[in-house]
Amino acid sequence: MRIRYLQCLLLFALMFLFIGPSYAAEFTVNPSLSLRGEYNDNIDFSRTNKRDDYIGTISPGLELGYGTDRINVKARAGVDFLRYHEYTDQNTERQNYTVDASYRAFERFTVNANGSYTKDTTLDSELQETGIVERRSERESYSAGGGISYRISEVSDLSINYTFSETDYDLDTYTDSEGHGVSLSYGYTFNNRLDTLSIRPYWNNTDSEDDKIDTYGLSLGLNHQFTPTFSTGINAGARYTETENNAGVTDDNWGWTADVSVTKTWQTASASLSYSHDLSYTAEGENVDVDRFSLDSHIMMTQKFGVRLSGSLYFTKSTGRITQDRDVRYYHISPSFFYNITQHHYLELAYSYANEFDKKLTDDRELDRNMVWLTLNFNFPRTW
């Protein structure tokens, strides 16, 4: 079934290449290669049995783009080959493939489709999603979706979108799940296009062997452009969640969502601050409320040499009455130095410190991890 979803999506994307006129088409190709050497003092992110090792990673990638007046297709493929010096049983390959396609059927009517496949571990993407350090397990994630949008006028538009997702884990104690989501969005631009007001009702469903969860929500948003280099965005709303576990016990829960961001750019620097509050589904099969604060900034010290600082702070808690009693604080911070060898090739030296504190544990409540790495990145973009 999963392969069928991806096959249909690929055929849909390729079909766009043959619809409509082909004049004024632009085709872009960007092969890339990244070489990374890393030292990690806690490769399992363990509380008690810490193991350190040196890790080498080779990451080839390919980005493709095709665009005309009506058609826009973007695709990306990337593989990370990870090899450990001592603990060779940890050797693995991370994979990520994505495709996005849109077709403007009429002057105001557009159809879009997207899909992705990711193979990684719970210590990669899931840690970033929930702020929870889980036991290492490989996972596969699939998603496919599409929608239609209609431009009502020069300042307003309406769209409806559907998304299917599925997550499978190698570890038997974790919970495989699949989900469906439908959303309706309306946007209105005013104040000489400096402000955009949006409203979005939505429904999400998550189904697993442990529970079934339905979430209904409504969010309102306002984006404002203070200057060409300074902008803010605020989205907030209410949600209602119904949960039924495999024993037939039900629970309902009211909550709220938020997404706030501030972005500022200068001639040689940029900074972005953001905050979000929303539900997330864990590998152990439960909904959790996640508060996340994020920072991403960089400054060019010379024409080729620069400094970057990024980090995130999470507060993750269980929701409802039939889920686990989870209360976790997690943060990571990562400074780095980079040197632009050419316009498309650069060298980066980075350090990362991560720390988790679990308030519900009585022993070994805190764990941390240090990582340092050197990366050489090559990009070879071409446009026709």
C-alpha cells in the first residue's frame, strides 16, 4: 500500500511535465556531496551506559527543479552513509526523498501534490519533533498529499489540502501508526500587502494498535512586514482531542496551539526567533504537548568567514488522563564556524551540546551529549 502511494505520486508529478505548453521552461539540477568527520561522546544518548565513538559520514544528494508558467516540480534525494570506528554494529544509511508539484490549471485555480519517504532513527528526526530522548530504533516515515487552491481576488485566496502519513519502527515495543489530515485555509492580504490575515480549520486522525486519536482545531494568523528586512508571524487557536485506547477507555481534552516567529536580516547577518505550542505523537504511542523555543542566527565576519549559532528549548508534557505521566525538559545549542571556499563550496566546524531532564524519574533524571564535527560541502548547481 505504501509503495502504491509513492508510485501514484511520482506518476502525478511526472504527468505535470507533459501538461500545457513547454515554452519558457527552466530546468535546474544541483548535485551535492558532503563529507563529515564527527566525535560523539554518547552515541546512544544513554543515561547510564555511555559509549563514545568517531563517526564518518558521506552524504551524496541531488535536487531537481522544473518550472514553466503553469507547472512547478521540485524533487530531492539524499542518502547519508554513517560508519562508526569502534561500534560498527551501529553503521547505517539514512535516506530522504521528497517531491512537490503544482499545476495552474486555470488563471485562478491550482492543483498541488507532495510526498516524501524518510529512513532514519528516533535519535534523529523524532528528537527534533518531540524533544524526547527515546531508545535508538530505526524508523521509516511516509507521507503523501495534495490539494487545490483558488485565488478569489487579488488579495484573497482559498485552499483545501489532504495529507496521509505512516510511521513504522524496527523496535517492537514502539507503536507503528498512520494518520490522515484535512485542512481548509483562507488568506486575506491588506495594508498595501504588508499584512496577511488567515483562518484555518482542520482535522487530524492518528490510528495505531494502542489508540485512536481525533483532533479538531481552528487557528487564526496574522503576518506583518514591518520593513523589507523585518517581519513577524503569529498563529494561534484552539483544539479539541478525542482519544480511545485499545481497552476501549475514552478521553477528551481541550487545548491550544500557537506559532510565533520574528525574523530580522542585515547586510551581513540574520536572526530568527520562534515559539510553537502543539501536539506531537511519540514512538511509544501517546499524544504530548510540546512547547518549543528556537533560535537561528549567523553573521559574516569577513567576505568568506562567518559564525552561526542555533539552538532549541523544549518542554514536553503528556495530555489527557489515559496517557503516560511525562514531563521532560530538553535543550540543545550549537555554535559553528564556516568558511566559503567558493560560492557553492564551504567548510564548517561545529559543536553541539544537548541535555534532557526528566522530572518524573527518581534516578538518572538528567543526561547529556557532546558532539563536534568538521564538514566539507560541495554543490554543483546548473540551470537551463
